[in-house]
Amino acid sequence: MIVASLPSDTSIAALARVQGLSPGLLSTGIGGGVPAAQTYLDMSQGARVFDYFYDDDLPPVLMTDAGVDPKVWAEVVARADSAPDEIVPGLLAQTLEGAGVPAAAEPLIGHVALLATNESGEVERTKEGGCLRNCPPGLSVVRVEPGELPRMIAALDDGDMLMAIRDAPPDENKQLPIGIAGQGFEGTLTSDSTRTGAFVLSTDVAPTILDRLGIAIPPEMDGEPIRAEGGIDIGAITTLDRRLGERPDRGAVIGIPLLVWLALAGLAAWIGGARWGRRGCAMLALSGAYLPALLLVGAAIKPSQTVESLLVLLGSPALAALTLRLVRGYAALAVACAITVGAHAIDMVFGSPLSSLSVLGPNPAGGVRFYGIGNELEAGIAAMVPIGAGAWLGSRPDRSPRFASAMFFAIALLATLAFAPGRFGADVGAAIVLPVGAVVAAGVVLELRVRTTLIGLVAIAIAGIAALVLADTITGGGSHFARTVLGADSAGELWDVFERRLRLTARSFYDPRYPYLLLITAGLLILGWRKRRRLMGWFGDRVPARAGFLGALAATIVGSLANDSGAILLIVGTIYLAIAAGFFWARSPVSS
């Protein structure tokens, strides 16, 4: 079992040309700019988190012949303990030692030797260059030149594996080239962590080594074994690398269009009064609803940042104007929400090839998520499903409470089936927030007591998690939910998981990625609460529309409390609630 560190100028094209080597791209960390020492620590522990989740910065990791300087290693371990996740530096080598499998690294190879460093910070050393002829049993971490790989591959026996990785860290917003040779590795690399062809994680390295040796993967590792499938398309791999590295800026593609639309809506109200202001608010709401769908188009055609910004800036209002011309009343908002949610649902079922590359998607280059809808999209969809359903039901002449409640549940069920299973990426989030929105909406149209609605919320949350467990079992497991919650061996471990999630959620609020947006969000929520009677009056007798709006509010609040990126869900959900409120004001049957 060999891990070969390659020179920092090794390209993915050079690896792909090596006969017998399955190539791919390796995501080195979360958020970009991860130093080499942290990359190899992540590989050794099979888990990683955002750098700001640690209490302290990573100290300079000083390597000696015996391993890491003891004082430095103590700081590394204490820092890992401070993270709201189960992080165990050196877990790979420690697990190998526990199974009687030796792990060693060549001298003078730098931080890559951390792969063979155990939980005490100690590392065994091999002879320099010895693996080019005959590696000792167990794991050997060495440094080689690309030209030496064919000879090493030819010397592999059945069951042996060679993993070649370019020396870390990569260039900014880039991935490391990786290649694996050995029995069963024919094609392009992938893993269940990314579910994306030619793309794997640094945390997948340790599980791959343990899986190859037939050793159980510790529950603290959240990576997945790497495999190879399909053929090798060098052009496709380099295109993926370029797309991930040149991902358009969200501020330019999303923030600027939203500000422009908001300014135009305000200008319309200032010049033309309430009449033009209502039209501007209706356009703003539908443009915002169509925005994620236009980003899917951008993911498909992969334009430059400027072109994609113009696509969103002009395309979304064009679709909004067309919809308002063809569809009357509340149904216009229902159509916009249905198109956007439906497009993403179809993409999910086919493995999220477009959502994963969307600007509003899971941001694979940042190491955050690699398939599915991501937190921002989850928040938007959780709001659009009940809002769109309520707008449709509110546009119908037959507003039977029983029919409306049944439709809220049916639409939420279809959305949950598309977005919630771990195979598609949203996991527990969508399995809870979508049913929550349906329960609250149904409770409003049926005029149920608050207590009855709360009981329904608890019941539907349990049912949603049970359904997720079933789906995870049918699809082979492997979701984060299965590894942490279902894999807990005791009530204490389950509590630890719950406590870490709470810490992550709290951290997202007092150390948010978008502090100014969070302040604006708080202001909007306070304003909405103070003006709630007037806001509810905008719906008139359209009870289903009001129910859908309140269902979206409940889904946003519950999602913000249950998700480890709660602040982001609250911000995005509130934005959609605000623009939807503007639409309902624009279509209000009463003046205000």
C-alpha cells in the first residue's frame, strides 16, 4: 500500500497519461486556502471542517525524524478537540497499528508524512527511495517523480494499491491531481462523498486505504472509499477543473441583479406611486423565483462571469414579464416557483449534474458540498414549495380546506422524495423542513389548534427521519446522517452528535459568512412581526395563499435551527419571504 507524493508542478493531464493509473481531482479542504499541513491532517483523520470552526489557528507543524514535535502535536490535538465535530488527527495510522498493519514514511518528505503519523504524533521512517524497488508490508508514504510511476505500477501485486497525489497545497481555488493504480481501478476516480465523476475528497484517502486492506472504517471518519468507473476523458477532467476554479462570484451573479431589481422596483414606486410599485414588486418576486433556474442554465452552458450575470439580470425579469402577461393573479407566482423547483428536482433525480456546478449550488471548489442542492438552495426551495403551492391553491375558485391541505401534503411529499434522500444530497434538512411547511400550511387552512399543529410537526418530523433511514438503507447508506446518527453506538455518542450540531448552528450566527445580510434579515423579521396584521390582510379571503406563506415561514425557522449553517438558511428563506410578501401586496384584494 503506497501513497506517492508527486512534485508540485505535476498536472492532471500528466497523471492521466500514465498507463494503469485512474485519474481524478482531489478537493483539499473547506473554504479554500487550506495549508499543506492541514490538508495532510485532514487525510490522516478522514474528516474536516471550516477553519473558523477551530478555536485557534493551526500552529506551524514541525516534523522531525520521530514525527511531530510533541508540544506542537499537543496544540494540534487541542485545536481538533475545539472543533464542533469528531476530529482525530493521526486516526489512519492509529487504526492501521490497531489492526497490526505497519505505517511508515520516508525521511525528509515534509508534511505528507502526517499520513503515517499516529494519534501520538509519532511516525516510523522507511529507507529513502526503498519503495521504488520493493516496499515493505503495510502503508508506505514516499516521494517520487511522475516518470517513476510506470515502474511502480508494474511491480504491484494483487491486492496492492498505489495512490499518487500532487504535493499540497494547490493553487488558489484549484484541486490536486490524484491517480490510483491497482486491481479494480480502471476508469475515472469518484466516491460517494462527491458523487461527481473525476472528483474526490482529501477525507476519502484514509477510508480508501482501510477499505483496501479490509479494515473497518472508524465512525469518526466521514470520507468514503474512492472507486473508479467509466472511461478516462482528459478533456472532461481538465474542463471540470477549470469550471471549479473559475466559479463565478455570487455577489456579481446573484447580489448585483437582486440589488438592481430592488432599486428598479423602488424607483417605479417613487415615480408611479402604488400602481407602478405593485407592478415592480410583482416583477421582483417572480424574477427572484426564476433566478435559481437561470443559474442552472448557466451551469449547463458554463459562460463567463459577465455573461452569466447578464443572463440572470436580464433573463429572470424577461421570464417574469412573460409569466405576468400569460398568467393572471396568484397563479403567476405558482408557475415561477413550480418551474424553478421542478427543474432542480429533475436535476436531483439524475444526480445533480447542473446543481452541483450552479453558482447557488453546493460549491464543490470550496469543499462544502459536492452534489445535491446545498444550504442556500435548500432554503429557497423550502420557501418556494409552500409559497408556490399556496399561490396556486389561492388562485382556484374552489378553496376547499380539505382539498387544500391534501395538496400541501402531496406537493411537499413529491418535493421531499426528490430532495431528501441521501443519495441526492439534501439529507435530513429537506426531510424535515418540507414536511414542516406542509403541516403548518395544512393547520392554517383547516383552522387547527396550535397544540394540534405542534403535535403534527413532531409526528411529521419523526416520519420524515424514518423515511430518510429507509431511503438511506435502500440506496446503500453512506449519508452523513447514517454515519453520525444511525452509526452512534450509545446514547452518549448520539448526544455528542446533537451537541456538535447545536454548536455548529450557533457558530453560524455569531460568526456568519454574511454579517450585514444577517442584520438586514433580523430587521425584516422584526418589521414583519410588528406589521403582521397588515401583512395578513393582504391575502384577504385567499386562505391557502396565507397558509403557504406561513408554512414557508415555519420551514425557514425550523431549518435555521436544525441546520449547521442556520444563519444562511434564515437569510435566504427570509429574502424569499420578503419578495413573496411584496407579490401578495401587489395582488392584494384590499388596499393598504
